[in-house]
Amino acid sequence: MASKNKTSHSVKQVLTQLVLQVFEENGSQTYNYKQVSAKLNISDPDSRETILEILQEEAKKQVLKEVSRGNFQVVELKTFVEGKVDLTADGSAFIVTDDEAESDIFVAPRKLRNALHGDRVKVYVYGKSSRGKHKEGEVIEIIKRAKMEFSGIVKLSERFAFFIPDDRKMLRDIFIPISELNGAKNGIKAIAEIVDWPPEAKNPIGRIKTILGKQGENNTEMNAILAEYGFPLSFPAEVEHEAEGISEEISEEEIKKRRDFRSITTFTIDPVDAKDFDDAISFQFLENGNYEIGVHIADVSHYVVPETALDHEAFERGTSVYLVDRVIPMLPERLSNGLCSLRPNEDKLCFSAVFEMDADAQLITEWFGKTIIHSDRRFAYEDVQEIIEAKEGVFIKEITLLNELAYKLRDRKFKNGAISFETTEVKFKLDEQGKPTGVYTKERKDAHKLIEDFMLLANRRVAEFIGKKGKGKSKLTFVYRSHDSPKEDNLASFAQFALRFGYKININSDKETAKSLNHLMADVEGKKEQNVLTQLAIRSMAKAVYTTKKTSHYGLAFDFYTHFTSPIRRYPDVMAHRLLEHYLAGGKAVDVETYEKMSVHSSQMEKKAADAERASVKYKQAEYLQNQIGTIFTGIISGVTEWGMYVEIEENKCEGMIRLRDISDDFYTLDEKNYAIIGQRKKKVYQLGDEVQIKVKSVDLTKKQIDFSLVQQ
């Protein structure tokens, strides 16, 4: 037994990993302890004896089997897998592997090895599990940290400080040496960066990177949200310098390479507060009675060149982020609001999709290429809506015809099986300090839809142009915006729920599903259950992603779809522009793996941006209700969980939670199948979509949480 004393626990752990790796890498090969030792170049007797012990122990765990005396073989290949850490509230985790068919692997807190939520890790998987369908494992290597920077609060003592992260999935406080405080005072909100995490230490060691300011101040909290989701607060000096160095001049040589649209009626239609104008529309009557409609998109790829600091930064950000009170642009302001923005009365470089259409919105011809435009007018949506409704105003003829054509494109899209989800967008009226003084919902009218339908047309036709060009091995690599059809059981459970409100959903085929969902969306418009049913319908759908693999979009009923029309604020559109230009010039297919990796990153950044935007709305909702403690509102049950039910206030769309333990008239439990909570004694049911009276009980701004109490009738 001497080897047990001489071999420390940590050395034995490392040896175990190495031994199992030998078996893992050599498939069904059989080895004895001498052969394993030789493969690992280990010759000292103590270590060899430890290897024999490891082989015997792993055989007991049924990871290895002893096929003949002293000879071992791996029971199950894939002993080591890679995946992403999904941390739970109790400090344990599930490792989500890349293989969708593989179930998640459970890892106990002590076996996480300092891995944090979202980290990519290598896991040693045990052969058997005591937790039902989940295998168990332990983290043996952290391949890539999801993030090293956190927003949070500094807590100071005499000799050291701790940093308490805002991120609820970050369960460890960060130890900050006094020398690394960088001027941060007690209770201040800041960004901390992890710099070290010794193997035996309970807490990581960090430093204060940026001081954000006082808790509760608008600027502090908005910047904290950006930091929490990994978006930088400013551009690196090198990137700003590159942007400033780009010339505003458009040379005659450049103009000669492009189709000139400067003399053709052109305008932009955007939100009233927009500064970056990605897209413009040109319109002219043709002699044959048809119309030529140009969808002109800012030529960002002309200015943002691959392998520059500007391009690297845009790719890393992936997207602009739209918080309640600000935009964090993907590109520096000189480009986003200046050079690339299609401002009126200025010559601008574009990448365009130009269509000849007849009066029935049928496509006669199409052309894609580089252009130069000169926008005659910058419209806000409200301006165009007024012209449409009043039937008079500047460019009345063009706007009326564009609107008529858009209606026809829209009808055709829905007949082909597209789904219309009209969600309610919550907006806040803010005072000069950024405090919310009111809440309103934004309505989408014809002016919004007009622009949307022509952007959809351009996106679809560009995708189809490339997608149909090559076949088989000569297929051209492209970045598509893909949307899978929903899983049957998700749809079935939604249909069952909608039936409770009297809405029938036919899920026999994709077309029938789309048709009945559209009927539902039209029926619920303006009704109290609109938001709940729309949100639930969206949740039952798959998520749209960027990919080189699939071309179709279920929700829009398009066989080919891409994002081409917003390169100022979305990196995938920049990729689409570069690829289209490459193929128009006769270029060969580019490396698919490179573009797939870039697509995956773009999808991840899009999700982070959406989460940050949602967090900023939640913060403002909490801030808005902070002064309404004790106020009674009418709300709709918008979600149910095992610990409470979410309620959305009808009047202002703010959402909070009624905790089940606070409902005093009975003991309530979740009925997951029926989206309800049920009282165990009196059998009272509260179901998703039900109207309830609530009282604002408390607000926690730090956690962006609103608690309600139920006013029982």
C-alpha cells in the first residue's frame, strides 16, 4: 500500500485522466498496466502500481472491463466529451454537449473545477449514473471561458475587497486585492475582471477594470447591463483611428464602376429618432407601364475591409444593441451615422437589389450590384403614414403605388404559408435623467410594413440568386437566415392551450398550421389575451439562426432567405454583401467551415443583444413601478412556474411575479401540462391568460425584479 501514501490525490486524478485517455484514443484495444505505463512513458514502480489501482477502480465503476486477468478494455467510448456549462441555482451544472441526441451530463458542485456558467469544458463521463436519464461526470479542463468580466458592486473592508457580480448565474464573489481597486469605493458599481483562480481557492481573484458609478443612476445601470452581456462600452482607439482615417470623397473612378441612381426619385423611411439609415428606396415609372423599384443598402463592405481592426471589432460585436435609451452601434459613429448612413441630399455608395415589377407586384427582372444614390428625402414612419392616410403630400404617387405593391407582396407571402406575429413593443417616456415617466406601446402601421415587405423581397431574392446558382459539390457557400419548422409536440401543446380561449389550430401540415395561426393572430388583435397567446406561439416556434447549412425560413415561408438589408447594424449582412460581390465577379465557393463558425458567433451575439435589450426594458419597468408600491392593477397571467406566476399589467405591460408561497388561501402547485397553478384543497385554478387583480408588493432594481401580491376576489 506504499504507493497510496506516495501518490497524492491530485497526482492520482491526473494519472486517471491520462490512463483513460489511452483507452479512449485507442478504441477497443486491450491493455494491461505495464502496457499503459509504457504508453505514458512511466517507469517508476510507485506510479506503475498506482496505474494498476486505477485500472481496477475504473473496472469497478464499469468504465473499464477486465476482459482477461490483468487486461482491460474501455466499456464505453466517448468517455471524454466537450460541452457548455449550464449552471443551476444550487451550484451543480448540466453540461450541454454538441451532440443533440446525447443527453446532458450532470456535474456535482465539487466536480465543476471552477467552471462557470457558459464556459466550454472537457468532461470525463462516468459509465453509470445515479440520476436517472442523466450521466454524471466531472470537469477535467476549461477549454474556453464564456466571460471574464462582470458588472457588480464593490464591498470594501480594511485589507481587501470583494466584488458581488450582478449575474445571477455567477455564484462566486470575486476577491479584489486593495492594490487592484483602481480607485473604486465601497458600494460603487463597477466592472471587475478575473485575473487568476488558484486550483484550491474558493473564489477567483480579480481587479476593478472600470468604475461605472452610483447604483440606481441611469447611465450606471445601462452600462452595467452592456457589461453583463459582454458588450464593450467604447471602441478601441485603433478602431476609432481607422474610422477617422477613411476619406469622405467619392472618386470619379469609383462612380464609373457603379450604376448611377442619383437622378432617380429616392427616399428613406425610418423611426423618427434614427441616425443610421441602412436602406433607401428608389422608384421610377418605366415606358412599358411597369415600375422599377430599387432597394438600396449602405455599402458598408466598401469601407469596412477584411482583416482591419475595424472589421475585427464589428465581427466581435456582431450587432448593434438597442437599449431603452441608447444605441450601442456595431460600427463607430463616423461610419454608422456618417459615411455609411444614407442621409438626404448627399451622394452615397450602395449595394442594391433593383426590381422591375408589374402592377400585380409580379417580378419581371432583377439586378444586383454596386450603385451610387442621392436620397431626395428622409421620412419618418409617421410622415409616410400621414401621406398614405391623407392621400396627399410629397411623392404621393410613388408612396401610394409602393404601398399597393407591398400589400400584394404581403398577401402572396401569407397565401404561401407565412406566419404573422404582431407583438406589442413597449416604449418608455423618459425624463432628462433617463427616469421613466410613462409607458406606451408602439403600433406597426402600413408605413412600417411597406418598408419591411420590400426588405423581405431583397433578402429573399439575394438568397435565391446565390442558393440556386450551384448544385451539389459546386454549391456556393452563403450565409442564410434559417428558421426551422416547429417541433410537433410544441405545436400540439400550444394548439391545446389556444383551444381554451376558443381558437382552433390545425396542425396537419405546415401550410394549415400557418393559415390557422394567422387567423388566430388576426382574431386576438386588441384583445387582452393577445400578448400571452402571441408570446406562447412564438415560444413554440424554433429560433431563427444564421447558418451556411440551411436556406429556408419557416415563419416567412421562403425556401431561401438571408439578411442583406442592415449592414450598419448586423455583421451577417456585411458577410452577405462580401459574398454576393465575390460571386457576381465570378468567384469560386469560399470555405464553408470558416463562414459557418462566423455564422454561429453572429447568432450568439444576436441572442446576447436581445437579452441585454430585454434586461434594459425590465430595469425600466421596475424603475417605473418603484413609486407605485401598493397600487392595484388589472393584469393577465403571462407565465407559470413551480414557484410562482408571472403577471403582465394590462395598462403598462410591466411584468412581475406572484410567489406561490404568498397566496394564503390554499397550497398551490404547478400543472405544467395545462399552464396552470392549482390549489390542492379548494381546487381553484389560475391559468395562463386569466385576468387577475394584483397589488405592487416590492421592487428590486438590482435584480430587475417586480413582486406582486394577488388581490383575491
